Amino acid sequence: MISKAAPRLAREPGAVGWPLGLITALIVAFLAVPVLFVIFYSFNKSAYFRLPPQGLSLRWYANFFRLHYFREGALISLALAAVVTPLSVAIGVAASYGLVRGRFKAATLINALLMSPIIIPGVVTGIALMTMFNLLGSGWSFGNLVIAMTLVCLPFTVRTISANLHGLNHFTEEAAINLGASRWTTFRRVVLPQIRPGIVGGMIFVFATVLEDVSVVIFLTSYRTSTLSIAALGYLRNKDDPTIAAMATMLVALTIGLVFIIQRVIGLEKFMTLE
């Protein structure tokens, strides 16, 4: 019975293939349609969405760059990304190398702790950090944002760099050491050049996360340290027009570009691999 059934299944791959393809297409459409609507809405000529549309315009993109709190929020977000990105990468490189090359029993526990900001909801992380900073009496400051976003972004650098380190042959490091190179020279001239794709991938993910995060920074900002995402949230409280859709469209374009770079540099399948 097994020998007769197997050829029949082999001759009918479409019996399983087309339903799976249909389900996949429906899921992709469910995720893409809201994004496409936001992009279309950002070019709407009027302040309110109408069918059929009255025309296309770039006025809301111009309005975004005209408003001072969007410009200031963008500058603060870019400054925050400029500080958090290298800091997260430096810590991520050290942590990844220790976890992958180190031989100690607590490696699994430490790795789980480093990955915890991805698992724990951002609201919980934001409230916890706000409580800690208040207890320390530091209040709201740019430095607190740097600490918070470094904590949130660290798992991304650890993931990408660890994925590269797992694919390296450790015998090249041992050969360099046996030939007289110090461990620092080996790490700088042998390891770093090979994990460069992971470093670049981690930097891109950190940069995008800093620009778009809301759930954590909303508890740590004030009118003096308002990031781009918080400025957008404040704008929505008072006005309802496609300006935020224009901002979202630019962030979508930036994210797509960053994902494309990651795919070319490191590969998304490596980033999704924990081991």
C-alpha cells in the first residue's frame, strides 16, 4: 500500500501547492494593503481621503519639512542614531565574540538575557527604564535615551554578528596565533574583516529601530528631547491630515532600502538564525 500511494502523491504536487500559495498570497495582501493605502494617502491632494481622489500632490511632504517640530525631532532622532549605532555595535561585537568563542556554562543564560528586549514588550521596558531613571534622579535627558535605545537595539547587533561568527572557521584564528600573532592582532586582522557583513547588518537594523521606536521612548522624552516618532504622535493629537502618511511613506522607503542592503550584505536568512 505504501509503494502505491507514494507515486500518486509525487504526481500531484499541485494538490498541496496551490492552496498554500493562495494562503500565502492572502497573508501578503493583508499585510501590504494597509501600507499601500498609507502611501496612496500621502499623495492625496485634499486633507481628507475621498473616492475617487481629487488629485495627487506633494504638499504634505512639503508640510512635513516645513514644521519645525518635525525637523527638530528628525535631528534628535538622527543624533540619537549616530550615538547608539556605534555603541551598540561595539558592545555587540564583544558580546558575540565572547558567546560564540567562549566556553562557559552561563553562555546560554547570557544570550537569553541579551535577547530579552526583543521578547519583552516595549511598553514594559519603557516603564521599567522610566522608573529606574526617576529613582536615580536623572529625569529626562538625551543620555537616558542613549542608554535605553542601546539596550533595545543590542539584540540586533548580537544576532547579526553571532550569525557571522558561527559561520567562521576557528582554525584560521588558531593558525594566526600559532604563527606568533597576539590575540588582539588576530581579532583585528582575521576576525573583524570576516564579520564585517554582520556589523553592517547590525548597524542598519539599529539605525532603523532608533528612528521608528515609539513604545520605549515615549516614556523617556520631554518637549526638549522629542524624537521624530513622538513628534508624529503629538501631531496626530491635534490634526488629521496626510502629513503623517507622508512621513510614514518616507520611513517605509527607508526601511525597504535598508532591508535590501541587509539582504545583499549579510542575507536575511542569517539574521533570522539564532544558532
